[in-house]
Amino acid sequence: MNTAALQRCLAAVALGLAGAAPCGAPAQPRAAGESELKAAFVYRIALFVEWPADSLPGGAPFQICSLGSDPAWSAAFATLDGKKVQGRPLAPLRAVPGDDELRGCQVLFVPQREDRRAPLVPGLLTVGESEGFAAAGGVVGFVREGAQLRFDINREAAARAQLRLPAELLKVARNVIDAAGARP
């Protein structure tokens, strides 16, 4: 997918028009809450990340985990049922009580109420919604710009987690943080 297509796809998610349709499919207009939009962003971002081979065990489903348990987040991520990432079916959201329970997770969503630093685990994409999450070591941090939902990317954190992020994804981020600091 080229940069323009990725930007349209993420813009559709931000506007709540994409619903559960994959990028490139006709959009299904419907209202979405912020939790559903963030779940959709997590899914769409995961489509572009390249994981190290050993972090995707053969035959295992793709696992998104959430730090802590929250029925609202479980419901938001349930809107992704039936989707695939890296050719693998997406497993239901798994709540993990702490960093020591991350085995088998490819993505860790850190809700704002957890307000924790992102754990550094090879092959784990960390996504959080606390202000400054990416600057504090998470790979992707959600940010609000007025009514728009955007995200920052910490390229150094992605490299430490052995994740490859394509240039197209970096171009649609609000800020990309690397060793030299953030750049818009």
C-alpha cells in the first residue's frame, strides 16, 4: 500500500467511516466511539509492522493484549473479530495483569489508566494512550489534535523491540521520535 492509500485509510479510521471494513474495501458509515477508533488504529498499524520471525510462532493466532482488564476495551477490540494480521486470525483481546504475562502477545495496548512505561520486549509492539507514551519509550502513542486522533511513533523503541516500521507508516505519524528527538 502506498503512502497516499495509507493516509486515506488512517484518515477514514480517524473519521469513524471505516467501520470494520479493511483498507481498500468500501467504507461502511457508522458512528464509532473513541475506544473503537483506537482499536481500529491499533489493528491498522499492526498491518504495516514487520515482526521478527520468532515472535510469530507457526500456526498461532495474532494476539493483541491489554494491560489490565477493562470491559470497555474488550468490547472495542471485539469489533475486530474475524480480522487477520500477517495472515493469522486475530485472537480475542487478552487482558494481562503485568509485564510478566506477555508471552504470546504481538501487540500490547496500554490504557491511560495504567499510566505505565512500556515494557521492552523483543517482538512486542507497544501502543499507549497516555500523553507522552511514545516519548517515554512506547512504540506508538495516541495523541489528540483538536477533534482528530493522531499518533506519534518512537522509531528507537521500535528498533529496540526488533520491529520494522515502513516509511509509509512513519510519514502519516504526527511525530517520529528518534535519537535526535521528535520531528513532525
